Amino acid sequence: MTGNDAVLALVVATALGFDFTNGFHDTGNAMATSIVTEALRPRVAVAVSAVLNLVGAFLSTAVAATIANGLVDSGVVTLTVVFAGLAGSILWNLTTWYLGIPSSSSHALIGGVVGATMAAAGASAVKWQGLVSKVIVPATLSPFIAGTVAAVGIYLVHRLTRDVPDGPRGHGFRLGQVGSASMVSLAHGTNDAQKTMGVITLALIANGSLHSGAKSPTWVIASCAVAIALGTYVGGWRVIRTLGKGLVEIDSAQGMASESASAAVILCSTDFGYSLSTTHVATGSILGTGVGKKGAVVRWRTARRMAVAWLFTLPASALVGAAAYWAAHGIGGTIGVVVIFVVLVLGAVAFFVASRHRAVTPENVNAAWTGSVIPAPETSKAS
């Protein structure tokens, strides 16, 4: 095996590692409300989500093409650049997961790659128009669009079912949540799994294994689908608790409305090749149901903390990606990549060990939300 082959192998392994963290980080986007309303048991919910993420990853490659060819100049990207970008995104993912903050895995990945590319070849190597139109604008608008759709949806649902007795009404909405949550999981697979496909494809182009503009090979699609499905099954219980209990005291009708809105927005964005943050969409949808339901409790302090994390995700992961590139490049060659890889693995282990002391599990994810990971919430009544 040559030095380039060894680096390529590490890049692919790191990319699949990111896909795994993406899976457990974003499980809450699809299943938090269904778990909290007890429409699905926690382990069943993440198993269903895992299978549908796997299926969704095979349905489209438009987002993968955006990541591989639409954000940075593939002609100046090297394997070290791709690896450094992945390192930045994984470290940001682990940090926000540990804190229970539903930040965007997608933007962490994009920020890491952009930061590493700028460190290697300067700002001119970034396709700023593509970054703005395919990433930043959708990131800004998607929570508001999803929130509006969810708010209108929950208002209409309550108007149409106000005369239905509580028992049959609640049972019907919990059954509806099974379908709506499943659609979010399928949509998540069509959008988020493709980002890692795009990064691996970018690495293959940089290595000369594929020509510029090439589509993701079948083995890349399959391996990314499996990695995100496994991560989903592990379940990010900290993030699930924050989304399910930290924003709005949610009922089954709100859960179905928020999930339906999320699925619709994500699937539309996938069709246009937008690298959307499913976290932004899910959060906007949940907040929308709080605003749209009269008397609902909305925890705006938690929402503000999440918004701050979103603002920092792109620049923070870009800085870490740039630092990882400078470190690997400074050490030089394959050895530099190996050293950063070891540091990355040790960092991941440290986060995992620290998380065991304050674990959120399938058994306690539905316990009363006390703000043990995020400070006690500030609540208000939606008008």
C-alpha cells in the first residue's frame, strides 16, 4: 500500500465515522417527539429510524453532487484537506452532542471542509456563490418555513378535531406519528447521508481515483447508508431529550404536525440539491407547533442557546478544520494524517467516557426534563 492509499483509507474511515456521529446526533430530528408522546417505544423508534435512513440514502444523489463539486474547487483539494475537514466536523459534533445541543451535523461537515480548503489554497478555492445559495440561504430560511408550516398545521388540526373525544383523538394522532416520524427518517437519509457520500467522492477525485464531476460510486453510497443507519440505532438520547422536552411541552397532535412539516421541507430541499440542516428544520417545526397551539409552553431560552450554536457551527468547525490541516501539513505526509487521526480517536474516546457520568438512556429519556445538561428553561405561554 502506498502512502496515498493509506491516507485515502484513513479519510474513508474518518468519513464513515462522521456519518456514524451524524446518525446518533440527528436521531432526535426524526424520533424525539414520537418517543416523548409515547407513540413509539425508544428502542423501536430508533430501529425504525435506522432502517428508513438506510433506505433513504439510496433514493437520491443530488446533495452528494453539491458537496463533491459545488462548494470548493476539487482541483486544489488534497486528501489531507478532506481529512482535516472531517476532523473539524467530528470534533464539533461530539462537543454539541455532549452538551445536548441539537446543532447541525451538515454545517459542521461543510464548515470543516471549507476551513481546511481555505487553509490549504486560500479563499479563492471556495465557491462562495454555491456556499451561499446551497447552504447559507437554506439554513436561514428553513426553520422559519418549517415553523410556519407546522404552526398552520397544528392550528388546522385542532380546529378540525376539537369535537373528537380526547381518547380516540390522542390514539389517532399517536398512530399518525408513526407514519410522520417514519417520513422524517426517510427524508433524513435522502439528505444527510449524501453529505458524507459527497466528501468521500471528493477524496476519490483528489486521489485521482475518479474524474472531476464524477458521481458517487455504489460502494460509497452503500457504506454511507450503513454507517448512518448504525449511528441512528445507537441513538443520541441527549439530543432526543432536548428536542422532545426542552423546547415545547408537546402532545401527539403537535408531534404529528411538526414531523409532517419537517419531512415535507427536507424532501423538497433534497430534490433541489440543497444541503439542508435537518436539525434546523426539526427545531423550527417543533417551535412552530408551540406558537400555533394556544396556551402551549415554549422554552425560548433553550431555543436561543440552540440558535447561538447554529451561528457558531460553520465558523467553529471551519477553524478546527483549518487547524487540523495546518497541524497535519506541518508534520508532513502520511505521518501527519496518522497523528491527527490518533488525536481524533483519543478525543472521541474522552467524550464517550465523560458522557457515561451523566448518561441519558432509553430508560430515562422520558423522565422529567430538568435542564441537567442545559440550564433550567425559561418558559412562556404562546399567545
